[in-house]
Amino acid sequence: MAVEFKDYYKVLGVPRTASSDDIRKAFRKLAREYHPDVAKDKKNAEEKFKEINEAYEVLGDGDKRKKYDTLGADWKNGGFRPPPGGGPGGQAYKTYTWHSGAPGAGGEAEDFQFGGTGFSDFFEQFFGGGGGMGGGGRRGGFAQEREQGNDVEADLMVTLEEATRGAIRPITLRRTTRCPECKGTGVVGRRACPKCGGQGQVQVTETYKVKIPAGVRDGQRLRVAGQGEPGTGGAPAGDLYLRVRLASHPDFRVEGGDLFHDVDLAPWEAALGSNVTVPTLNGTVNIKIPAGTQNGQRLRVRGRGLPAREGDAGDLYVIARVQMPKELNAKEKELWEQLARESHFNPRS
């Protein structure tokens, strides 16, 4: 099945030769502009934010970027057909088929496709986490055998704000399955089946409201019972699992339940100490920068990380980044020269 190629470099507005630092800066700039919590046009901003996040998910990761860059000379095509057998690295497609029935009998088939997960079809096919939990499609020996259906898994993009406050997300599950009118033959009597138009298959679309609990973590799976592959012989269906992928944020990095935020300091702020305001996921806080703070030093703000479903919330770590002025006026240069004469500090001693 052809999918629309996503030009992630174009989404972030950077050339294909952009450095990792350029990609990170472009993402942070765009993410701040289109973050749903601050944008005026929230509906369009949400879709744009997801697109930006998806692009950074790939280009901001060295391994994923390498796979993306090796997709071939067809990358500029409006419609892109993935190579046989899966995406780069042999990853399974997110849209796959399950078969049942006696061998050679043209048994029932179901395709699963997902909407509302925050990721495009292109991303899910090439960079998603795989298809069925039971190893993908399978073919049963006899239709009357009783066997529970396999579980199905898909990725779900969750913003840090959703992970903090909790949310309800509508998820669309599209199934292409055997037509119940003609039993997959495409014919009723001597005419084409009016329900499926002679195709033998029909598409069923179902929407579920999935609860994203506050305190959810990256990699955690949310279960939608009974919405996986159908069972055989009257056995129950498998379950649908949505694996949480925390969206990248312009201000924070995430490790478990902890958040990390870089704060830029002038040399005198680091040397003499100061008070600065830093963002959190619930407003801002003022923190004290101790005198003598070193570049890269971590300052801990307890309980200001991600909430926990059980136990204590994570912490916020503020990372000091001491910045030097690139240009000096005459007075500033005179003061730096005076400091150089008066100070006994030698960083190389």
C-alpha cells in the first residue's frame, strides 16, 4: 500500500545537511510557536505540533535519521511505496493482515489501521514499534479450532502536559474485513455484491475514547480490551495496546519521571549567585543559583517532574549553562581586563 512520504527536513525547515544542533534549535523554535497550550489557533496548532514532533522524533535520533536518509532516490515523490518486507531495518508495517480458515480456502482476513495516535502512516510503517503482539499475521489450520485472537499494538503520542494532567483521546480503528453479505466472494446470486461492490471486503471504522491517566510513563501500554484480532471458534478477541511515546518538548528532556531543563547564566550570575525563574509543567518557579555554580551543574527542584500514579512525583533538574558574551564594548573589556589582573583563579592549575 502506497503511503505519503514525509519530508521531515522540510517540516523543520532545515537542509538535509543540517547538524544535530541545527535540528534541535529548529525543533525548539517551532515547538514553542505551535505548542497547543500557547498557540491561538489551537486546532491547527495541535496538528502542526504533532507533525513537528514526529519529524524531530526521527531527525533528532541518530539511528532513525540514518534509516530515513537511506530510503532511496524516491524520497521526493509525492507517493512513496515502502520496500517489500517492511521498512528500514526490517521493521514490520503497522498495517498488517490476519487470516483464518482452512489452508487454501481463502479464509477471512482483517487489516488494522489506526487514527488519532499522533503519528502518520509513514512514521508508523517505518519507525513504529511493530504489528501484532503475537508476532504478526497467522493462519489457522481449521476454522472450527477455538483460539483467542492475538493482541495488536500501536504507538500513541502523548504530550508532557497530557501525562501531567491526564486526558481523553479519541482513537480510530479501521478494519478491512471480509464482507458479511457475500462471505468474501464478491458475488450475491449472479451479480456483484451490493454491499462491497464485488470487492469481497468492507471497511469498518470504530472510534474509542482512550483514557490517558495522569502519571503515565514513556513506553507504558494502555489496554483497550477486546479490540485486537478476532478469535476463532467462538474464542474471544485479543486486546489493543497503545504504547505511550512521550512527545518531545521545547523546554524539557525526560528520564523516567524526572525532567531536565537547561538555564543560561551569565558568568557573573554563576560566580556571584543569583535568582532565576524557570518553567515547569505547572507554571514557573524561582530558584536560587548558588555562588560558584559550575557549567553543567545540576540544581534539583523536588517534586516538579512528572506525577506518579503511585508514590512520589519525579523531580526537575535545572542544568546550568554558563554563556560567555561574544562581543565586548570598551567599558566591558576594561572590566574583564581588570578582573584578569586582580583574580588569582587559574582553571588549569
